[in-house]
Amino acid sequence: MNHLRRSLLGAVTLLAAASAFNSPKPDDVPGVLISRQLLESRGLRIGDRVRLAREATGEGARTFRIEGTYEPTPDPMRFAQPRLEARLHLPDLLALTADPSDPAAGESVTSINVALKDPSDAARFALDAAARLPGTVARPTRAPDERTGTFVVLERFHLAIAVVTIVGSAVFLLALMVMLIDERRGTVGTLRLIGFTRGRILMQVLAEGAVIAVAGAVFGILFALASQDAFNRIFQWRYDTTLIFLRVTPRVIWQSLLLALPLGIAASLVASWTLLRRQLLTLVRR
Amino acid sequence: MRSLRLAWLSLVRQPARAVLGILGIAAIGALLFDMLLLSRGLVLSFGELLQRSGFDVRVLASDAPPFTGPRLADASALAGRIARLPEVEAVLQLRVREAEIASFGGGGVAPDGPMDQAVEGVGRRRRVEFIGADPQVRSMWTIVEGEDLPDAAAEAGPLVVNPNLARRFALSPGSEVSLRGRCANSPEALPPVTFTVVGIAEFPFDSVTSTTIAGTLADAGRLCGDAGVDRAEMLLVRSTPRAGAPGAAAAIRALEPLLHVVTNEDLIERFSRVEFSYFRQISTVLATVTVFFGFLLIAVLLTVSVNQRLGEIAALRALGLSRSRVIAGVMWESAMLVGAGGLLALPLGALLSLWLDAILRSMPGLPAALHFFVFEPRAIVLHVALLAVAAVAAAAYPMRIVAVLPIAATLRREVVS
Amino acid sequence: MPSIVEARSVSRIFPMAGGAVAALRDVSIGIARGDYIGVVGPSGCGKSTLLHVLGCVDVPTSGQILFQGREVGSLADAERSRLRLREIGFVFQRFFLLPMLTAWENVELPQAEAGVARAERRSRTQALLEYVGLAARARHRPSELSGGEMQRVAIARALANRPRLLLADEPTGELDEATGRQIVTLLDRLHDDGTAVVVVTHDPAVAGRAHRLLRMRDGRIVGEDVR
């Protein structure tokens, strides 16, 4: 039935038009809801009459009145496709799409959604339904399917990109720390001349590195929080959807902190050690 | 002494800094290169797959994606009319049905394997996709073993199966298999139909888990008990070399204005705009981020380096080295860092692309031959151009520091500090 | 004797956050060929500023600087650079040798910039390093040289394009007494060989060698002793 429903949606784009023709009396015309995107793209208004057909040729078209509009539930699998959809009462859809030669057509649907009193019982209920109703497929909505697999792959892809970015950032960070530490060569040399031990200086650098890392991580998170809105708005505008593309969750924040802090501290330690292990006189000599 | 040599010596004077700068550029340059490969990779790969099928125009009943919209009515007559167009070389009807393997060889039910899920009702591993096509037209698949579907009708319907199916069920030319159609218009179980495998073929759009079978149009109808129903999912059209795809498409549109006619290029454009748009977007975003990151890295490195050498630079200017000579030295430093890093980024990026491509290709349902990262010379040109822009931009501020450096004040400051 | 460089009523004022500072006030002086001039005075009296202005490193706020009769204030930066490259040699208190170049390369650098042919550069660099007594250390980098050796390399570099005028700003400032005397001896020799020398110094030993001693205070030349 999926292809029939899609053909219906496609037929809407061919036949939707403002009404100006002989039509049944208002109370005989069944109502239909159309998606906001369809309403806007075709310049329709609530109250307009449209003719919907299963076939692209328009054969068997029926008249409907636009009762209202709705925002389609965002579907990440279809975010790039324009949501040109309509919702009919089930009897109207069946009357429109049923094959007249099939006596059971009027009783056929694509799927039946079941809301359980206890959602945690879904798996057991699905098994039970499948056993009692041979020829049917019963599946909990949370069961993994192909769509889940797609997002698992995308998540791995994003993670791979993140890993590469972190490697690049780490090198950048190390380069910066090497430069910053090198600028303090004279100071470090003088402290060593006075009698400060390597460990003592390293601890000071460690503390500084931790402060810089924390400050940097916090700044980065604040920047991410501030920019997630902008990104979402841009993509929502681009794809005309209400889907949320970017979300900085507490888990993401913790992951960022747990990565940034050790990285920042390690970079300052490595950079400091390359300086501290040098001969004292080379530190103070110009 | 040339600015180039001075720049080189300035870099090697601080080897750790230079190496880190180059490595940093290499890492993000690799990502940049990969994003450039990704930006058109899917389009190129998809286009190649379409070409591989051997047909360059598709006729559908609506503009819904292939196999998701309504079927073409009176498909045979329609195919005949289109085939008679002078711009058309061949037309292939495609009827797609879902079926399940009922039994093999002499009978008996195919056993359910560990992958079956009872909750599904039917063993998933026994599901197949049946493509009905006209054997007299050159097919869209490639025979790797055995023979193609015969032109003449055979007693037991001939089948061509894909290698995955053949491997899974140990099928080879001569094997018998019974299929039962899973058709939407038949709520009751259909009787199984026996077929004989005549060949094993690779189907261009098969995923790694696809179980694809091809047979005749008539057999597709027998499977669902609708042999008399003349409907097809799609017509594949091969244009004549003289007319080309646009010419054939225009002729078909003129002949059948209500149908949806797309060339391979149209399909690629649509997929690029819709289905592939996420990857184009992410490649653009990440390419921008990496270029900016590279610019930032080199700008910071050079600025700090220049600031640490202000005294030397002022002394050189006092000695008479021209401003442009010293500025050129900074530009050369940037060019060398970015150039070395950018070069290193290419093999790194190539390796990285293999990894990323492997990740993305594991998406369920994708054609196994589809690649996300496809090399084209344009990617290298863009890679070089973008890094060059980054190098110039990164050197701008340190060059400015050098350009406006007050010689006397700097010398004085150096003495005092 | 005609002047190599002449300052006429030159003032140099530096705008500062806390108020403008007049480093030079209405200074007039001429440096002729063969001059050996010392400039002394307390810290902040404008000695280095005078050197910078005479050496076309800095531009006066008012007044004129004439180099071989040609007014340099209106010259473009590139032209002033060329002037410094070919006609003036600078020696700094902190040497300012390029640490990644050898002694030989440091001396060769200004010659390459001036477009001197390679063969000529080679012979001239060799001669200069021998002149300052460092031919044996030609391949050593500054970090491998002592303070005095670095300053001698710096002097050789300043002489690379055979300038008419050598300007030295506290050339012995970072050297010990013995080493400083070596430098002073070198400056004497330069003068004897025909180069005009102007030395800014706190060091009485250096000041004592000059034939003309300019005393500065608060941006003005307050006295001149001729020996």
C-alpha cells in the first residue's frame, strides 16, 4: 500500500487547484488535511477544494475540501525530501485507492498502530500477535530496523570525523604550547638557576595548563551551545523542516570536557618537558 | 640571499614548531581533501552505476523515486510505442515483486536459519526480490557464471540469481528453486512456482545483503497470480548514440506527456539535490571548518614567530633589507608550512578516505558498488587552491606586523627589554 | 670637507600616552668623510635617536637630514632602505646577528641584498672576516661565538657593502672591558682606513678615541670637544 499512498501524494501535486467547477454540495465533500509544505508550495488555502486521484492520469479523482493543515512529524530519513502530504479519513482513502476487482480491498490497510497500556510489554505483545495472526508482521517500534542501522553508521561516521578533528586540534594545541613555553625560556632558566627543581616548575606549568584547558573547554562548550541554535535554524530553513539537527546534550558536554582537559594538560606537560630537559645554560644563553 | 632560503632557515631554526605546524596542516588537510572527495563522490559513483546498467533514460508513472510510485499501465504496449521511436535503441520493462524461497530442488521447506526472527512471521533470510524483465532486450545485469535468461520460453522458468543468494543457498546453474510471491494484492498465500537457475549475475544496485533474482516478465506475473495484468514499475530505455539521452527523453515526453521521463543526468541531479544533500552539506561545512582551522594554525604560528624575531627583523631593515624582501620571507614561511603539510595531507587523506568510505558503505540497503569518496583531479586542484588561500590569509597579519614595524622604536625596545 | 650626512635643525618628538617626548630638539650636525665622532650623555638624552635619524632608520619630526646633499625625509621607504644598504653600516649593542646563519652568511647577507655577484661576495666576505680576525670561525653560528666575536661579525656585516659611514650604538655595551677594547681597536682601524665613524657610548674608553665628542642632554647637543 505504500506505493499507493505515495501515488496519491504525487497525484495531489498534479490535481490540487482552487475550486471553480461544478462540485458536490459543501456538506457532501469529505475533508482532508494537507501538510504545511504542500499548502505553501501550491498556494492553497484552508477551505479550498482539491481533487485527488490514485493515477497520474487523474482517473477516478474525487473532490475533497481542505479542512486544515498540519506540520508533518520530522523524519530524519526523509529530511531532504519536500513533505508534500495529505491525510484522509481511512474510508475515504480506501474508497479512493481500492482495487474494485478485489473484494477485500476495502478491508486492507498498510499497518495498524497499537498503543499498549504498558509500553514495556511491546516485545511480548508483538510475539503474541504474530503467533495468533499468521501472515502478519508484528514489530515493536523500538526494535532495530534498517533506519536504526543507517543512523548507527552515520554516528560512526561523525565519530570518525571527530577523531580526525581531535588529532588535528591536538597537534595545533601542542604547537601553541611549544611556542608559549619557549617564550618563557629565560624565566624558566632563571628559576632553575635560583634553585627551583624541574618538578616544581612542572607542577606550576601543570596548574597553568589545567586552568587554560578548563577555560578553553568551557569557552568551547559555550560557543557550541550558542551556535547550535544558529545551525539548527539554518538547516531547518534550508530543508523546511522542524527537525533538530544539532543538539548539545549533557553527554556531549561531558565527553568534550573529558577529552579537552587531558589533552590540554598533556600538551602543556609535553611542551614543558621538552624545555626542562634541556641544559640549564642553554636556557639562559641568548 | 633569497627570501626563500631565509624563510627555510627561519623554519628549521625552530624544528619542533615547524614540524608541528606541518603535521597539523597535514591532519586537517587530509580531512579537507576527503571532504572534497565526498562533495561529489556519491554523484560520480551513482552516475557510474547508472551507466553500468546500460540504459540512459527511465520512464515512470510519476515523479516518485523509482519503485516507490504507481506502476505503468499497459506497459507492453507502451514499451512497444517507445521502442519504435527513432531516438530509441532498446526498451526494457521492469516488474519487481517480492517473493520468498519456498523450497529447493526436489521439495521440502527451506530451513529457517539463525537470522530468522519469529516475530517477523516469515524467515527474512528467505526473502528475495524478483525482477521480471524481457530477455530479448540486453539486460541490466552482468552474468558471472552460467547463462543469461533465454530468449525463448522454458518449461521451468529460468532464473538468474545474484552471487549472495547463490552463496547462501549453494545455488548454481541447474539448481531448482521454488518461490512463493509476497504480493500486496493477495492476502492469501500464493502457490509456489518452480524455477531453474540458469546463471549467476551481478546486479549494479545490489547491496551486500541483497538477494536478487531475475526472471521473465511472464514469470513475474505468475508469482503474484497477475500474469494478465500488464503493469510495470519502470521502463529502462537506451538511446541511440546519435540522439543521446536528452533526445530520446524529449521524444518520449512528446509521445507520452503524462509520464515521468528522466535521463541518468536528471536522476543524478535529483539525487544530488535530495537524497545526497546531507553529504554535500556536511562536506561543505567540514571543508570550510578545516580551511579555517588551517588558516588559524598557520596564522598563530607565524604571528608568534614574527613577534619573537622583531629585533632581528628591525636590524635587517636597519641594515638595508627592503620591506618587501622581509615580507616575502614571511609569505614564503607560510607557503612552505602549508605546502609541506598539504602535500603530506594527500596520502593521509587517501588512506583516511578508505576508512570513512568503509564506514559509510556499511549503511544498510546501499548498493555494494556505491562509493562515497571518489577521486577526481578536481579535488586536488581545489585542495591546492583552498590551502593556498589559507596560506596567504594566514600570512597577512604577520606580514602586516613586518610591514609597519617601526625600526627605531623596535631597536630601542629590544635594548631596553 | 663635504658632509656625508648633515642634520639641520632636526627635532624628533614621540607621542606617548603620558605626553609627547622630545627625544631630539633642534639638533644640527654634519658628519664628514674621515670623521670619528663620539656621542655621550646620560640615559634618555637622545643619543640613539640621533643615530637613528642620521642613519635614515627614523624620520625627524621637523628639520632636514641631507645625505650627500640629498634630502632624505621625502624619500620613500624603499629608497631609504637602499641608502642604508649601500652607504651606511649599523652596529648594535645587541649584535642582532641572525642566529640561523653562520658568521660567513651573516656577512654575506647585505651583499646579496645589494646584488653583488657571487664571486665578488665570496672574496669580500673572506676579506672582511679576516679584517675582523674571524676567518677561522666563518662556519660557526652566533650561538657558538663569544660576545666579542659576535660583535666583530656584526662589524664585518656592517662593512659588507663598503659604506661611507659606520654608525655604532653602544657597541661595547654587552661586552667585558677586555673585549670592549678589542672592538674599540677595530673601530680605530676602520676610521684609519677611511670610514667615517659615529659611536654612541657610555664607555669612556670608547669616547676617548673619538676626534670629536658631542655631549648631549635633554635632546640637545650641549657641547662639543675636538681633539
